[in-house]
Amino acid sequence: MIRFLLKAIFLITLVGFILQEVDAYFIKDSFYRDSIRTFQSSDRNFDIVFFGSSHSYSTFNPAVIENELNVTAINLGSSAQKLIATQVVADMVLKKNRPDLAVINVFALSFNEEKNEGFTSSNLLAIDFLPQSFSKSSFILNTFPANEWPMAFSETIRNHTEWPESKKPSKTFNYNNDHNHYKGFLTSNSTFDDGTFLKFEKKYKAQNKRFDTLPDIAKKRIDDIADLFKNNNVPVLFINAPSYVYDVSPSHNSYAKSIKSYLTEKGHNFLEFNEVKEEIGITRRHYRNPNHLNTRGAILASTYLSAYIKDSLHIPLTKTPINLSGNPYYQSNPKNNSLFYKDLDSVTEKKLFGITDAKLYKTGEETYNVLFSLSADTIGSQPFRLEHEVTLEELNQYGEQKIFQNRNKTKIVYYGDFSNIDVLTYQNKSFVVFSFKSPLKQFRNLSFHAGDKRGTTVFSIDTLSVK
């Protein structure tokens, strides 16, 4: 009998190990993988950690928080993340990290645990990239029905029908060109049209159920996660991100008021952004859709939150020395060091619709920002290209990364277009940023061209070596 049990344990362990190795080929990739990887691989303690759904990762930009407060920050929000799943993410964080502050975004959908496909997929996304733990296993066993346990534990079992098309994802997530991202923060510069708003308004106006008190399940979820952080001596700030839903939906508005009432009753810190969004200056141009802020809106919200943490919470922050060289808002200061810097003369500035200087920064292992300061908060509409020479051997280093080449395959070329929608303003300075990805450690004849028909050379560098 003992021998049989030992064989069974060995077999189960072996199968589990094999599935864990193979699972990497069957995951449904998400930028959230990068968020968890950034957290897990860091040898630094994160001073402020954000939790929640897309409302969190579209609103609270660690780059702004770091630059404003001189702290390390990360956003661990995932799409439609429920508070019951946030508990598992928080448990992972607290096993490795004791932040000075946890910021948790909560709103009606944080507590929607109706058993449907959306609930299942959001929970799987929230836990798939987390390391195996007792908390994660308990969550699966208590949240999913028994017949779904195998697929919840293993992406291979869940997505095996996609073989042989499935393949292991790239080392880092492949972001779209219009994505602005930094340590778990993700949004774009886009805005929405009248048609989009009318559909949004019609959908949410129809939801007319009112909430005089918070449902018991919501109270329990709040109490559970508050206790988890309290037991680990970590202060919590609950927060509700800006959204047009509170302007059009009596149901969501009453639910938000119920959340505020319960958190206040329990003595928790709570910031309702929808009560101060006009004071902050958040308008329609600061949303990528009626439910989520764009990059400009996130700058305003994150700057306000930084001041609120500093002036109202009175929480001691570690403020250990940090490297901000990859932070685009730190980069916007012309006094800060860059790989390359060039002041433009007045003639070139006029040709480029107000670009006054160009700076090149390394922002990650294989990522770079070219940041252009502007004389005003407009840039017109102009195409651009960045290019550099490559050998065949260097070309092979790009692997499956999508790239453009000249006809002779002697250059790699990145194309794009700047418009007024790309202009960001921070600390009264306006700028635009172009980001690109390259595995190379040395660039030859690196040049940037913009303006009419990409005819103006902004800068040209013979050789640039990077670490």
C-alpha cells in the first residue's frame, strides 16, 4: 500500500511538472504577464502597489507616481479583475514584498461573481501568470466547479485543441504601437467619438437597479482583503477611478455611494475620483473610451493621487534611491541624462512644427524612447521614420519581431506619424514620445527623419553603443 501511494505521488508530481513546462506554449498571452514578470524578477521592494481591473491599469501610472514621490511603484491590475482574485494577487505580493501602501480600485464589477464565461476568463487571467501557491490552489478549488479544476490548474489541458499552432510567447509582450505602458500601466493616447458615447450611454442608462446598501458578498470581499493587508502591517487606500458611467447610470452611481458609505463606516481610506474629476481638469479628451482614461487623463489622475498620498494620507514612504532613467516623465526634464541629446535650431524647429530638442533613452532590456520636447502643446500632423544599418547576423537577432527593412536588407526602418493626439503635457512641459524595440547593443548610422514627407533630418548618430 505504501509503495502504491509513493508511486501515485511520484506519478502525479511528474505529470504536474510536465504540464507546468508545457503550459508556457498554451497560455493566452496578455500584457499582464509582463506585469507579474516585472514584479517577480525585481530585486527591489516596491513601495506602492496598485491592484484592480482595467480601471486601475488605465488610470494609475507608476511612472508618474515614481517621479512625483521618488518611490518604486508597480500596477498589478488585470482586465475585469474581481476582488476575490485580487486577494490571490495580494497574497503573492505580500510573500515577497512589504509595500508602504496598497492601492485597490473597487467599483460595482469588482464584486460581480455571477458564474458565467466572463467571470471564469477574468479569474483565469488574474491567476494564470502567478506562481503556484496554497492561496492560488485554494482559490481554484473554491471558485471553480470540480469539473473545471484540471483546466484551471493547467493551460495545456485548457487549450490543448490549439495544438500544433500554439507556440511559446516572446520573452516580453508585443505591445501595439499606440500602447503607452510602464510597469503594469497600459492605455493609449486615443479618444472616442459621439457614436461610441451614445452606445455607452444607452447601455448603462438601462441598468436602473439601485443599491441603498452594499451587498453582503461585497462587504465580505472588502473585509477579507483589508484584513490580509492589516495582518501584514500594510496601509490600504481604496479608490474608484474616473469613468463616465457615474454620469449616466443611476445603478452604478448608487453602488459607488454604497461602497463609499461602507468603507467610511469601517474606517478605511477611500478616494472617490468621480467627485473630484472636474477639479482635476479631467474632460472628454482625457478618455480613450467612456470607461477608461487615456495617457493624458492618467497623467492628471496620477499626479493628483501623488499629491493626495503626500498631503492627506500621512503615510511614511521609504523613498530609497531609485533609477528613473527608463521613466518617460523623468526623461521629459532636459537636465536629466540621456544616451543622446540634440538641441534643434529655429529653422529646424519651424519645419518640425515646434520640436525643440530630441533625446534618446534606454527604457528596458530591449526598449528605447525617443522623446521630443515641444514649444507648445501641438505638433501638427507629420510622418516620421527612424532607421539604422544592420548586418545579416544582426538581423537574425530580431527573431520573430515584426520589422521593416529597406530593399537591400541593409537597414531596419521604423515608420510612424505624430499628431496632436500624441502630445503629452506634464509639469507644464509638452512632448511626444516614439518607442521602439531592438535587441542590438550597438547602432550604426542611427537617424530620425520627420516633417513634410519625412524630409527633415532631426538627428543622425554615426555609432551608438548601449549596455
